[in-house]
Amino acid sequence: MADTFKAIQVSRDEEKKQSVNVVELTSDDLMEGDVTIAVEATTVNYKDGLAITGKSPVIRHWPMVPGIDLVGTVLESASSEFSKGDKVLLNGFGVGEVHWGGYAERARLKSDWLIGLPSGIEPKQAMGVGTAGYTAMLCVMALERYGITPASGPIVVTGANGGVGSVAISILSRLGYHVIASTGRVDESGFLKELGANEIIDRAELSEAGRPLGKERWAGGIDAVGSHTLANLLAQTNYGGAIAACGLAQGFDLPATVMPFILRGIALLGVDSVMASKELRKEAWDRIATDLDMGKLAALTTEIGFDDIIQTATDIVDGKVRGRVIVDMKS
Ligand code: NDP
């Protein structure tokens, strides 16, 4: 009998009603790829929450094994880049959306999507970072490319208690920036200050329709929220500053005016992690290894087991998850 392993599978019936089940699969069931991996750990990102709850159409191939991030050990490889026993890392590339992902004890993936686990980072730490944390690093790099430095002035981070936000605060603080954290959970100020936030503001200040231009408050920002929040961020950025936009937790709309662009020369920097090039991924992960305090990462992560994934996916969409979640596939 072939070896079986457990997986979470999301299916759709003829009326397009979605259901989520724990199933037993064999390696023969896996989708095509040149590298087969024993999954050691995964995580729950906001996008995984959307996939499992069906709140947004993240899944585009049925049935789907969700999980946009995974880390594990190569079992079989037809690629010259990876060999049996190598530790590999996957973030995005449509995995968990169009190709079976991390919520299974085995995954078969294309070698083009994989990078070797960066030295200095343990497998579970890599999942503590995950797509959310690697995106936070991409946002920091986007601001740097634009010329923003700690001397430019404060940086605002929205969705501060979430995955992108909490990792962004930790990285920016380590790099010497003055960080303003915007959150709906001001009772978590102590946690955000431990990560390195210098000031905490209530997200309600930013979440309603505001004026086209406001008082200049920050040199740059990392926005995981979108909608009115992003519009207000732009309207309150110092002359010549920039906002890196990566998320839509409030909404995917952008009810803004051109005034910040044409009167203050503000830049809006779009950040995508899913299709980012391998070179950019490697650069971001190398920077994570040096610029993210692993003690702070431990403080912002919670560890769960395979059986807790489905509930946590619902919780993240409901805004109840703080920081990042590591899923140990062996527990
Ligand atoms: P989380 O759910 O961990 O964090 C989102 C945070 O946003 C929440 O913790 C909350 O922070 C805040 N928030 C939630 N709802 C609202 C609301 N209605 N209005 C204002 N703030 C809100 O998600 P992630 O950090 O993993 O992801 C954040 C966003 O970034 C998501 O939209 C995700 O899809 C996107 N993303 C995009 C990527 C890309 O490649 N561009 C990659 C990774 C993520 P608080 O409680 O502190 O207010």
C-alpha cells in the first residue's frame, strides 16, 4: 500500500459551495513538479484565511490544498539545483491558490519557486517570518530604494498587530527608524513597544474619509490596510516621502486625490511578494537573516499544530490573530 499523509483540502460542489476537510492523500495524488518535499512547518497568512473561509476568491483550482508558505526537506528532486536532504523554502508563486500548498505533510513543487533555507534561519523561524514577514522586508527595501533612511523622519506602519505590521516594526526598529504604529488594538501597545514602536496611534484616526492634504506627519510608511487608511497616509506624508503599499485589510479601494503626488511629490510604491523574482526573494531573505532580531520574532510568533489550522484561518480573517503563527506539521 502506498504511504499516505494528511492534508487540508478545500473543495467546491456543483453549486460552488465551498467545504474544508482533512483528507488522506498519497504522493501519486500530488500535482506536477520536479521537487517533492516533506513539509516540516507552514504558517497561516491572511491570504490563507481568505482561502479557507472562502471570503475572497483566492483559490483558482479545485480541489485545493491551501498554504502559501512552507519549509521542508527535499525527498526527491529532478532539478540540478536541489538534492535529497536539502532544506528548502517556498513563499507564494500561486502555491495555495492554483497549485497545492503547505497544508499537507508532502508537497510537490517547481524548483523555480524554491529557494534554499537561508543560513542563520531555522525552519520554524522561516515560517514565523513567512510571506507576511518577507513582504514587510520587501516594503522596507522599497522605501530604501526610494532613498528613505532613518534620518528622513518617522515611518508609519498600519495593521501594526498583524503579520506584516509586527515584522515591519521589528525590522525598522532594528535599522534605527522612529516607528509610528497604527492599530485598532491600542490595548496591545505594550507588545508593539516591545517590538520597537516609538509611538502608537489609533487606526480610527486614519480609517475614515479625510482631507486631500493634511499636516505632514511621517517621511514614509508601510501600509497593509488600503482604502481610506492608505489615502490618509499619503495625505499626511512629508514633502518628497513615500508609502509602500502591500495590503488591503480595510479594503482594496483607494479613495484618494492626486494632491499628495502633485503638491508634495509623494511616491506610492507598490509591493508584490507573490511573483517577485528569485533574486529579490534571496535578497529579502538574506536581509531578514541580518536585520530581523530573532528574539523579537520569537516574541511575535505563536506556535500551533496541524489540527488548529482551520480555526486559526477563521481567526485571522476576523482580525483576532496577533503577530505571526507557526504551524509545526509534526505536532
Ligand atoms: P493580518 O491579518 O495578520 O494583519 C492585518 C492587520 O490589519 C490586522 O491585524 C489589523 O491590525 C489590521 N486590520 C484588520 N482589519 C482592518 C480594518 N478593517 N481596518 C483597518 N485595519 C485593519 O494580515 P497580514 O499582516 O498577513 O497581511 C496584511 C495585508 O497584507 C493583507 O491584506 C494581505 O492580503 C496583504 N499581503 C499582501 C502581500 C503582497 O504580496 N502584496 C503579501 C502578504 C500580505 P490592528 O489590529 O493592529 O489594527
